[in-house]
Amino acid sequence: MPPKVLVFASTYELHEYAVSILKNQLKKKPSSRIGLSTGKTMIPFYNHLACAKLNFSKATTFNQDEYLKPDSKTRSFKKYMEKYFLNKTNISPKNFHIPESNPANSKKSAQEYEKAITKSKVDLQILGLGRNGHIGFNEPGTPFISKTHVINLTPSTRKANNTKTRQALTIGISTTLHAKKIILIATGEHKAKAIKTLLQKPISTKCPASALRKHKDVTILLDKAAAKEL
Ligand code: GLP
């Protein structure tokens, strides 16, 4: 089934809707496994989430990615999640998972993360979108069969994220598609081209997010600016 696309008049309504999906999921199954994302797009989502006071007491979460050995000026995604999620919800820290930023052995750390996240299916994966079509840190060219792995960040992503850090650990594209249900959120005109490629150009590793068209339960939430080229 092709992704369902919903376009919202405002980002406020979009994030409110996204939080309601998560709320229903946790109501239906309090012990849900939830995949989480970072990035600027997600900040208003986490702000809405904090206000909604959802019950995460039985839930388990898995973040998608983390910088590897971040340079001193780069804020790790762990720090981001502490600020916007861990300190704002009742999630138990032992049920919160994110790839390590300074593992002794990054390959082994990636394998262990893959094992933990795919132990049973993620019930709901929430995704952002890079302007070059990346999901997690799966940059263009990443095979669709990829599992959790170390990736070299492209110059464009380093510029967009304002970091000099060269590598990251990310769940793979196959790891992402393993989830039962996927929600992708994109806002702003700078995402319009990637949204068009994701939905209307041939499925290709040139746009990692186009792999989502191979999944049977994907909903894409857009504001008008991100939907501009459709
Ligand atoms: C980042 C993260 C992704 C995120 C995407 C969009 O690099 N690795 O998980 O979804 O790029 O980020 P933003 O919302 O800041 O545009």
C-alpha cells in the first residue's frame, strides 16, 4: 500500500495529530516499543508530547541514531533526548535506548543495538527526514538491506546539522522497515524536494526514504510548505 499522506494547515495541528497517534498506541498497548527521532523538526513534537502527559511507564523506546565521537561543539542526541523527552515524560531510563556515542568497539556496539531493537517488532516508528532524503543517518547510497551500522556523514548533512563530526551510528533501512507502523514528519519548504522524490520518483537508494514505499503501513505528515512540490 502506498504511504498515506496528510497535509496540515499548521505545524501545530500536525504535531497535535502525531501525538494523538502515539497516545492511541500507548492506550492500546501500554508496553509498546516506540522508535524515536531527533532533529529540529521533532522539537515541537516533543513539546506537545510533554504537555499531553502520555503514560510511558510501561513503554520502551529506541532512538534511531547518534553521533560517533562527537566534536566538542556538537550536542549529542542523548543530550537532546534528555532535554526534550527523558526529563519531560515518565519513561523509565532503563527502558530508553540510544546508540552509544563513544563505544570502545563501534561495530560490536552497532550489532548489539540491532539485536536489541529487532528482538521484537517496534510497534510505532516516528521518523524525521533529511533534506537529501536520509532517514536516521542512512545517507544516499545506503543499501535497503542495511542493519544498524556506522556511517560517514555527507558534507551536506554536516552543514545542515552544523557539526564537524564525521561519523554516526544509525539503525539501518531494513531495521526501520521492521517496525509495524511508521510515521514520517516533514515540515518546511527545505524538505519539499525530498518529499517529492520520496513519493513520486523511482524507489532508489539515491533517496533512502523512498524505501518506505516498500512498507505497508506508512503515514507521512506534512505542513503545506513541505507538500509544496506534490
Ligand atoms: C538528522 C537526523 C535525523 C533527522 C533528520 C532531520 O540528521 N539524523 O534523524 O530526522 O536529520 O533533521 P531536521 O529535523 O533537523 O531537519
